[in-house]
Amino acid sequence: MEINHYDGFAEAYAAETENGLVNAHYERPAMLALAGDVAGRRVLDAGCGSGPLSAALRDRGAVVTGIDASAGMLELARRRLGADADLRRVDLRDPLPFGDGVFDDVVASLVLHYLEDWGPTLAEMRRVLRPGGRLIASVDHPFVAYTIQEPRPDYFATTSYTFDWTFGGRTVPMRFWRKSLQAMTDAFATAGFRLSAVSEPQPDPAARELFPDGFRALSTRPCFLFFVVEVPAPGV
């Protein structure tokens, strides 16, 4: 079976993550909190999937464009966001089909860890952001990626790890790339970004009653790491 092939399980993945603890009560709220007031801002949702983050940003007044490599995910996003939503099929390893400086923000929710080399993708994200614009990204926490398998790898090397996801009774192979924290921050700097914030957030307190066991685990162990990086404004 093709690895990382979201078209094959788009509906099952979207259903699983729509209201689950990790996505709906931890990752998405953290991304929205870091984004802050987005009213009137032009936002590119890079790796939008079925569109839950795009919808939340749009509800907060952002003008959102969504891109994803999976046609199946984009179909679900169009059902959610409407026929007039600006959604495009784009592989983040390719040049982005947008002009320079056309976005105020790029959000990259749990997508960069699919890439072995962040360099070309980050350079493109920086290009399409205006001066002063922000990239808000979440990735697998490097501590988690380092400890997920035995024997443990060289922490400082960029290495891949694979495992199976099971959604709706179907098992699919997935591959991610682990990087050290230093490699991540170096990649942002090389692309011309300035680090604004690094965040290790807690889950939404409201999830304590909904997911008592999972909530405790998620609130005491790292899961994802969040970054806000900025395109320096001229003269700053």
C-alpha cells in the first residue's frame, strides 16, 4: 500500500480527528491561540486536510486559502467550506502557485514532519508572506520522535520513522521525518524567518471530563511543538 496516501482513508481520518482529544482539544486550539486576532488577514492554510482549521480561521474573520496534496481531503474541505472556497491541490514540495507577499499568515498544521528537507518549502512560504507576516507551525515534538522507537536513533540526524495508523478498521502505513530542535530552528533561520515564539501548550481544560485518561497523559508528556516565526519587516 502506498505510504502517506491520504486519498485512501480521507473520510476515516477526518471522522477520527474531527472531535478527538489530540486534534480538536489540543492542536487546533493551540494553533488558533497562537494566531490570535486574524480578522481581515489573508491566511494560507498549508496542508489544510479536510478544512477544520480553515473553517475556524474563517469564522474568526480571516480570508483563507487552503492547499493540500490529497484530492480526497480537498473534497471533504470543499463540502465543509462551500463551493466558493479557495482550495487548491498543491504538494508542499513544489513551488507555491501564489505571488510574492500575498499572505499575512501561513499556518502549517502537522505537515512539516512529512518532509525530509524543509528548506525549499520554508523558502516558498517566506516568499508568499508579506514583510512582517507570520508562519505558525506545529510538528511532532522532537522528544517524541526520538523516543517513539527502539533502538533510539541519532537524535541529531534527520531520519525517517514509520508506523501504521488504523482508522475505521483500515490500517495504512505512514512515514514521518524526525529532526532535532536545533535543525528545526536552523531551517527557519536559513529561510529568512525570525523566531517569535516556541510553545508547548496544555490541552483545553474542557477536555478533562471528556477524555479523563487521555487528558492526564497529554497534559504531562510532550506531544507536539509549536512555532511562530516572522518575516522581518524592512529596517527591523
